[in-house]
Amino acid sequence: MSQALQDLLDLLDLEQIEENIFRGHSRAAVVPRVFGGQVAAQALVAAGRTVPEDRLAHSLHAYFLRPGDPGAPIVYTVDRMNDGRSFTARRVLAVQHGQPIFALSASFQRHEEGFDHQAAMPTAPDPATLPTSADRLRGYDHLDPAVVERFLEAREAIDLRYADDPPYGKFGEPREPHSQVWFRTNGKLADDPLLHVVLATYVSDMTLLDSILLAHGRGGWAVGDVVGASLDHAMWFHRSFRADEWLLYDQESPSAQGGRGLGQARIYTQDGRLAISVIQEGVVRAPR
């Protein structure tokens, strides 16, 4: 396991300070606020710590309420909303400086057999044939080297490979609002199912708004031609997967309007199983 991955796992391993109350910390992100994927993943950890081990996360719905302060701890309070025969529901509020910054509802289910169908996996290049983040980012002469290093440091624990040029690599002309990214952790993980769901949640906030930028020929935060932030985030976990094995993140944007854009995606295992569905809306504006 890489040191960067171990550091990420330590970041997501919350301290329990009272029953249903947990505390987490942050680290520097690409933007000067807490990375949304981090707070979502930590909130899911807090919820999962109060749920029986035989119940697996099947969905989460979250709102980003305020920018998080990376220099201050985050307190997560868990509301045990329901413990049914098949499903368990939890609500988590993340608080900093006495104010809520993030709210999450998550549902967990005991395993059961049922109807089974899925959308077919789209075609995508083999991840082994694609450049690493370091190779791709350092190949763009127009990017500020300091920005490049911040991106690489923030993603050091994740092997993330774009199938085509990301928004910040090729911009100025609109492109199809569709993006594909392969990802996996930079090292093996334990067999804990919640851990793999939490890591996928963490990564899911990294690139989901890319397709909005592509539709308008914008390079994004790395080049400073947009400002924005995540507003809400929803995920449905359909089938088992491992976050330390290649996952295809197939993303598109059906709409942008009123300073907001919508990204939606499906995440597939390399052998074609639909593992996760994701939807996120974010603020996406031209700088004023």
C-alpha cells in the first residue's frame, strides 16, 4: 500500500467522541476549502459505524451547505432514523464552528435475492493503455506548475486515468458533454465492504462536473475560467465492487442553466457489472 493511500485511510478513520458523535480532520485540497468527496466519505463512515455489519450501504443523498474549513476539525452527529427488518436509515450532520456544512442521509440493506437487470457497459479504452494523471497533467504546458502539483498531491492515493483530454487539457471549443475516467486506489484495501463504498464516494466528487465544462468549452478550476462548487450528491450502490480494482466512471451532463449544472454517471467494474449510479448538481458560473 502506498503511503498516500494509508494517509487517506487514516483521514477517513474517524475518532468516536461520544455515542453517535464522531470527529474528523481535513487536509489541503485543490481549492481552499474542504474537498466535498472527503466530507461525504467521512459522513458515510460515521453512518456506517452505527449500522450492523450485515447491512450494506445501498444509497446516499447529500447536500453541501457551506464551504468547509480545512484547518478545523469536523464533528459528525448521527441520527438513527430507522432500524427495520431489512433496511437501516441514518442521517448525518457535519458541523464546523457551530454551523452545519454538510448533511447526508444514507440507507443500508441486508443482502437478499431479487430481480436483476442492468444497463450495458459502454465501450471504453483499456485503462492500461491510458496515461497516468502525472503523465497527462505534466504534459500540458499551459497549466501553472503549482496547480499541477496541487492536483497530483490531492489525487496521489488514487490512480485516475482520463479516456480523453480532461476539460483543463483541451478547452476553448465546446465538446460532447461526456467524459470517461478509470480509477482505482493506489494499493490494495482490506475486504471491508463499507471501506470500498467509502473510497468510491470519495472519488465520485473529483470529476463528475467535468461533462458540464466540456459542453461549454471551459477548462475549469485549473485554468480559472469558471467558479463553482458541489450543491448536492446522490449515489446508489447496486452491486459489489472493489475500489482497489479498475472502475469505469462514465459521466455526462444532460442540462445546465441558471448558474447550475447537472452531472450524472454510472460506475462499472472492469468485467462489465453496473456497480454504482451517481447524480450531482453544482454551481458552475463564469467568473465575474
